[in-house]
Amino acid sequence: MVDNRFATALVIGSVLALISAVYIAAAIGTDHWYEYRSPFGFSETNDTNLYTTILPSVEFKFGNECTYSRALYKYNGTIGLWRGCISVLERYWSKPPPQDVKQDTLCVSFSLQDQFTPKYVQVGNHNSGVDYVRTYLSRCQILLPFISLGLMCFGALIGLCACSCHTLYPAIGTGVLHLLAGLCTLATVACFVANVELLHAKTQDPQLLPKGHFGWSFCLACVSAPLQLMAAALFIWAAKTERTEYSRMKLYRVA
């Protein structure tokens, strides 16, 4: 028979774990981790060469990181873990478009090979040497959220086993796995922030200094981490406290 306190803790922990799993899954699948807000409008810029050369390369492939980043800065781009998008207008290659032209969204998906491509000390310059810090930050921000989801799923399986065995003690394993998942999610957020800030710091063009803010996908990941940690605390507390009280009860009956 499970004490009502422990049952309540398990239910609350399970709900928190479910919400956090939904949040981190939504964050992985959406592309609003960072949103750029360019001070340059299409009708305000005279740089038609940039407009005519960047968009085709972005449209067909990931391309050079420098070119791709400039497009994000200039055309109100949004970036996620697996995709980037820019706001484009109807293509006017010889002159700036009129004010009332319809706006569209152009997106580029990143393959696994793109994700593991080395970053360079000078953005986009293959001859400048590999920037190992940004390279490993980029790889970690891709791998860690999937590790977090995997740990949570494995923890859920252990929780089901605990229910079938009519004991709370295996819930300690569930709590530990959710604790590790929360740390992985925190590390994902930290890696993404560091990667973005390092990329912005390496921007060389004073005319295209990036301006933007973290988006709602990033916020979902930030909220998911404390939910995972709270769920872990509830699972571990319920399992350890129930085990301690059971041991005391056995000693009392023996005495």
C-alpha cells in the first residue's frame, strides 16, 4: 500500500516529466531558437548585389556559413537546431521591391553532415583553421537534446516496471535519469547561447551587425530543464522516503 504523500508526489512528478518531454520535443522540431530583426528594410537598402547573390545560394543549399549568416542577419531570419528561415519578398533582381509586395518565408534544412561540419576561426573561411570551440558547441547542441529525450523515455520504462512490481524503490532510477536529462537540457541551452554569441562576435561586417533575440523554441527548452529537475526531485524523494519508512516499520515490528 503506497502512502498518499508518495502517490501524490509520483503523480505530480509524472505530469511534470510529461510536460517537459513535450516541451523539449517541440523545441527540437521548431526553428525559433533565435530570431533576427534587421534594421534594414528591403526598400531601404541599396545593396542589390547582396540581395541577388545571397538568396539563390541559401535557397538551394546550406552553403558557406558566412553567406548564410549574412542572409539571416539581413532578412529577419529565424534559426533552429535543424532549420533556418528568412523572410523574403518576390524576387526583384534589378531593383528594390515595392512596399506592398507579398512577403514569403524561405527555409533551409540542415542535414546531419551539415551539423557536424567543422566551424572555422574566420566564419566561412576554410583556410583560417578549425574553431574547435564552436565546432563542438554545435555538435553538443544537436546531440544533447536527443540524449535528454532518451533518458526520459528510459526513465518512464523504469517507472512502469516499478508500478508493475508494486514498489517505489525503482523510482530512484527514474529520478536519476530525469536529473541527467535536465542537466543535458541545461547544457543544450548553454551550448546554443555560447555558439550564437561566439558567431556574433566573429561577425566582421559593421554594416550587418546581428540584432535579435531568443525565440519561443529556446524558451521551451529553458522551461523544460527545471521541470525535468523538479520531476527528478519528486521521484527520488518519494522512493527514498518510502524505503526509509518501510525499513523503520520492519524494525518496529521486529522489536
